[in-house]
Amino acid sequence: MSRTSCIILRKTPFQETGLILACLSPDLGRIDLLCRGVRKFGKRAFPVISLFREISIDFKEPKNASGLASLRAPEPVLSHDALAEEPAAYMAACALAGFLLRNSRPMVSLPDTCRALSLMLTRTAETRTSEPWLSYVKLVFLCENGLVSVPKDRQVILDSVIAFATGLRSGPPPFRPDFRERFVRWIEDQAERCSLS
């Protein structure tokens, strides 16, 4: 039995009361889980499993490389349910989840990406807007995986955004709105190139 924390990025119904979850874990990267009986409701059954929730889990490793890990004892850590109050922000978070699931791999740790995802989902829910917060998560992912190169004169800018997105800096970089817009476009272009390769 192994233990980790993760953020739920996709859930798919399975049989009567089960779910298949695609999650992102700081130490395991992408992890796909089979959860039996989690869609039951009753006095003791509370729905812990929902999109963009952070959970702590025990799981049983799959028997083969293509199998699903079996979830045991999910415990809530943090909820980003407020995202659903702003449909545009929720849809942007879903698009980010798709990007992360398409480009992440099992057993490749992503501690900075997971930290940035949690912090920027919280920021998105608080500000009720997804830009530039969710683009910053993509930037952290690209940098953590060595998928972006930046000219030396732009490294300070990149470092300040990554420090903010991962919680090492308290406030967002003080970009002018026009520069921030161009910077977000650049991040999205880099992310698009990553998705194509």
C-alpha cells in the first residue's frame, strides 16, 4: 500500500458506483485510480471525490504497467469547488487539466507543478478570473520538464513568475497589463508547441 496526495483532474463513471480518476501527484506525477463505491450516498458516505479537489490517499499499486491503481481511504485536503461559481474560470481550469493530463507521464514527479496548480486554482476561485493564473501553471510545468528555453535577459521575469506561482513569492509580478497579455500569449504558444510534439 502506498500513500500520496493528489489533485483530481478528471473523473469517469465506472460501473454502478465506481469512478476512474486521473490525478496529478507531486511525487508520482500522473496517477490513474480505480475507486469502487465512491458514488454511494448515505449517512456515512460523503462525496470526497470531485474535480479539482485535493485528496490524500492510500492506494494499491497496479499489477501491471497498464493497470489502474486501486484507491483506498480518500481524505479531503483542499477543495477548489468555488471555481464552479464562474463558468469561464471553470472551463479554463478544465482546459488546463486536459493540457496537464495530455503532457504528464506516470512516475515523473511534478512537485512544482502540483504546488502551482493548487495555488493558482485558489487564486482563480478568489479573483473569479483565470488569466493569467492558469497560464502560470503551464509555465511552471514547461520549465519543470525542461520544455522551454528563455533568453538570459528574460530569465529574471520567468523566475519571478515561477516564484509567485509556486508560493515562494507572495504577490504577483507587477507587470503592466499590455506586457502581461503578451507574456500570457507567449506561455500559451509554448504550451501549444509542447502539446503538438
